[in-house]
Amino acid sequence: MSKPDDWSAETRRTLRFWGVAEGVHGGLLAAAVLGFLPWKTVWINLALVAYAGLHLAAGVGLFLRKRWGWRLGIIAGLLGLVALVIVASGLLASWAYLHGIYGDFGLGASVGALIFTSLALQVLGLVPGLLLRALLREAVRRDLGGGRGIIRTALGLLVVPFALALVVHLRYAMPDVEPVSAAGRAEAIAHLRAALKGEPRPPMPTLAGVPVGAGPVWVTLYRGGEPAARVQGDGPDLAAAIAQAADALAGHPKNHGRRVLDGRLKVDRVTGIVPVPTDHPLLVALSVNPGVEGLRRHDGETERLLLPDDLLKRQAFGVAPLVPGIQEMRFGLDAGSVLNRLGLRHAGLERVRTEGFVEWEGQGLPTWRGNTPAPGEGKAAWRTAAVEGGDFILRQIMEDGRFHYQYYPLTDGHPGWNPNTYSLPRHAGTVYALALLHGATGEARFKDGAERAIAWLNGRMPASCGGPERTCVVLGGKADLGSAALTMVGMLEYQRRTGDARYAPTLRRLGAFVIGLQRPDGDFHHVFDVRQNAPIPAERRMFYSEEAALALVMAHEVLGDDQWLEAARRALDFLTGPKYEGYFLGRFIYGADHWTCIAAEEAWPRLKSPQYLDFCQGYARFIERMQYHPGHWDNVDFEGHYGFSALLIPQAPAAAGFTEAIVSTWELSKHHGREDPRLERQMALSLDALSREQVRAENAWLMPDPAAARGGIRRSLVEQEVRIDFTQHAVAALIRGALAAGG
């Protein structure tokens, strides 16, 4: 260790430079904490102020070439490195924990996590890392003495996050278990049903020697969508466990002495039990794979268990939007309600994963997330699903022609009608779907349903709306473009499919209203104030301009006036061009454009601009990157849907809306002689997903009235709300896809 005057020029330059750098860094950090960071958690702010003060003191000492300044600089750098290690450990451990629950994290979510991690690296680790690198150079250490052990310590710290992630993965990941074969499932169901009937029980040779799993086998008899009886069984193998459960089921107080023929049997084989680190609601909310896992508390004497079906029945998932205000991106368990239901707060909390199968026509259908395997794939299945969806829609029509906007299949109920929330555009869009179905099937019931719904809309149109030659659809003193445009689309499709022109005068007046809202650039005003007799330029709505373009294209085909085509051309030129040129991000993304591509295909061959095809193919490629493809995900039930992570259960309405555009883009590519087989595959994957998740008799064991729910399209497999527009978009996509594929 030499005296300051004997230090090398490199050491003096290093200390002087980092003296200034540390002073600036400490000052900026202190200013940020004192002036900008909210003092919500005081001790954290005080710790940050002290950390900033340490950097300032180190800066002074380094600038003055003092050994204590060098030591303070190393301490400050190590503290920063420790903070980085803590944050990185938390991020990597969180990734390992969530991966063990949900499976594939997803490319989009992984990219987002990497960006967040890199930000943490830069904010917490960049300056401390560079500082330590400079102060621990060999020349500096030789002049000031010591520091060799610090290098080994710093390198050792960098291993901690990866070691912690490995420990978390090994502790909290669920084990893989070989599933029960189809023959084994059938044997189990036959044995259990025989026990309920009081008949001789058939043997279960396939299940002999098959491990029970991590816990007992649970058997539930569902009647009217509710558990009528639940028992458990255990033993050296699965055959013994099922036999024990059969004994318990036959002797259950609700079944004892009775010959039970009704209800449906559901078997849950516990394949994994893993502790939840804490029962803090935020962690618990993210600790359950929806529809796949349940929760258990057990204190050695008492057990409280909620199986995956129990959580689905309680509708405990999807409680918080990932992005505030976007209800379509919700995730997480309602932890507070579920923990209250479990009770036993003193007992440990555990995740329970099961392999389930449910009774159906003498077989045991495997279940996953409350669903059963699809009865079929391809154009025949799509057509069948479309008709089933149409019949569901018909059951939602009220006497006056309105639709029940929502249906909850797990309670077999509709909420009361609210005129302030009833969506007129979605009502009109449902008319469009019924007219499509009538045209494709020739079934009169779909024509009759469309007529009843149109009649209700007709009664909401004033004699004048901006002029006596115009009319509109009014709600709450305002008329919006979307309601008028989709009313046109529904009526026009009805006239095109039936030849019934009774609504032609109304269509011309609605069309005049739509054209009256068109702006010079081809876009539209979206809301019209009926009382002020003027548009409201500041109010904008998603989808409205795109729906108007489709209405104008169809009006030209059905009504034959050239003014419709010119207005449609201006609208499509805007929507496929200048719409995205006015802001920087618009050159990289697409938005709500599925109606645009439907309109572009409808316009062929009257409008043949290659710009429309280029735009729609770009849109298709953009959303294809969000599609779950076979072989790329652990969650095979996601295939065909759209999303970016296993943390968010994909929602059927997104697949339905996107696929309407893909069907049109595929058709448009064929019109232009540029057929793209990727579009057909993209379409087929999504239509298979929609038909797979549609409510059917075999996947409705949790529903009180499967016949009433049949054909409905739910928000997702874990959020059971059926909205009229969910089913309408799915029906339109399914029947149009089936027709495009030759079905």
C-alpha cells in the first residue's frame, strides 16, 4: 500500500473521474427520492436517501483521493450490487414459481419480463457495476491495497439469483403423472355407477397397479349442476382407491338404500400437492392455475378442500384486469373470498392439482379446465357449432324482440335488463349472424328470429335524425354511428338472404345518416346529438368507422346506388392507409380492424384495390404472432386462441372476432390470385377452438340446465358469462369459415 503521492496516473484519474461521477449519481438519486418519489413507505425512502448520501460521501472522498473514499465507493458499489441481486433473485424466483404453476410463460410475457429485468439491471446495477470494475482494477488495488476478496464476493453474489430460481422450481413445480387410459376411465365409471345402482361391480384390471397419485381419489355425483354427494378413496393402487370410493358412495346418506340412476359422476385423481409459500392474497391470487388446480388447508385433523371444479363453480377467476380498464384481459383468483371459504387460517395452504374425468354415455371423458374433448374438427364441426350457437341466440330473444344480453350458465340466470347498458350495435350484429345462418342453412327459424329483432330496432328510429331524409337508432338522447351501421348490416344481410325488401326505405334513410357523418378524409364522426341536431366530434368509439365501411359496401350491393360505393371507397382508403399514418406507433401496430377486412372482401369485385389486401394480410400476420400454435405450448387447450402468456386464460370472443377477419382475408387473397395457405390454417385453428369450447351436453356437468346453455359461447373456460355478442361473433365466424372451406 503506497502513499497518495506515489499512486499511478491511472489510479489518480480513476479516483478523480469517479469522484465526480459518484457526486452526480448521489445527487440525482437524492433529488429523485426527495422531490419525486412518494413517501408512502417512509423507511424505504429513508434508506434510499441514506444510500444516496453514501454515494455523495464516496464521491467527495474519491475526488480528494482519500482511502476512506475508495472504501466507501466499494461499499456503495457492493450495496448496489446486493440490491440488484435481491431484485434479480425476486424476478427469477417469480418466473420459476409461475412457470411451475402455469407452464409456458409465453414469448410475449417473457419479453416483457426481460425488458423489466433489463431496466432493473440498468437502474440498480449499471453504476455500481462500473464503479466496482473501476475501483477494483489491479493498478488501483495495488496502490490502495486489498480488494481481492471483494472480487470473489461480487462474483459469488451473481450466482445467487440462479440458485434461488432452481430451488423455487424444485420446491413448487407440480410433478408429471402418467394419465389414466381411456379403458381405465371407462372401468372406473362403470364400477362407480354399478355401486350407485346396487348392481354387481365390474372389475377394473386396467387400473390395477396404477399409482393413486399424490393424494386420495375424489368422486363427486353432480345433480342439477351441484355436488349431490362427494366421497374419497385411497389404497395401494387406483383400482383399490376407486373401489373404496364406490363403497363410500353407495353408503352416502343421500344414496343409501336407493338405486341411483340420475346425475353424472366426476372423478378427480390428485396428481400433485404443493405448498403455497404464504396466504397473502396477492400471492394466492397468482398461485392457482385456473380450472386445473384447487386449494386445500390441512392441520392434521381437519381438511378443507376446494377442487378445481369448486373454484370454477364459484366463478373465482378473472377478478382483476391486467391493464386497468381493459376487462377482456383479466386474471387472478379471488383470493379473499376463497380463503374465507376455506377457513382454518392457522393451517398451511396447499395447491392441489387433479386429473379429472367425467361420466358420459358410459365412458369417462377426460376433463381439463372444465371442458371435455371436442366431438370433432373441421368444416362439418364448425357448421354444427354455428347452428347450435344460432339456436342459443334464438332462446335469448324476448317477447318484444330484444335479446337477453347476458346469460350465466352456472346459475341458469339472466340479469335484469338495463336500458343504459344494452348495446344496440351488438343487438344489430346479432341480427346479422341470424341472417347469415338463414342464408347458409335455409332454416326458417333463423329468419323468424332476425325479423323479431329487426322489428324491435325499427321501433327505436325517429322520423328525423339530422334531416327528414335520415333516421338513426337512438338511446339516451344520442345516436351513434355503430348502431346505425350495424342495423344496416343486419337488415341488408336479411334482405340479401331472403329477398324481402320491406326494410329498403329504412335502409336508405339509415344510409343517409351514415354518409352524413362521413368526414372529408373518409373517416366518420361517431356520435350524433339528437337534441342539438349535430355530431359530437370529440366522442370516438371503437369499431364504428369500420362497421360503417361494411354497411356502405353492402348497401351498394343490395340497394344498387353508386353513392354507397363511393363513400365506401373513401372509407376503406382511409382505414387501410391514413388511419395509422398520423402517429408514430401506428407504423408498427394494428388495432380493431376485423370489420375493415370483412368490408374489403365484401367490396370485391367492385373495389379491387391491392392496398386492401396488403393491409389485411399484414393485420393477419400481426395477430398470428399472438396465436397459440400446436406443439409450442404446454397448455394444449389454448391452441387456436390468441394471447401472449399462460397467465391469462384466452378468451373466446377474441378468437371469434379475429377469425371473422381471417376468413375474409383468405377469401380476398383468393380473389386477387394470391391465396395464402397460412390464412386457412390460422382460420381452422381458431374455429376448432371455438367449437371445442362451446357449451355442449357433455361439458355442462356444472350447469343446472345444460339444454338452456347449449350452444352458448362463454367469455373463457374459467369465466362462464355468455354475452350475446360473444355468441354472435362466433356464429358468424363459424358459418362463414365452414362455407369458405366448402362446408
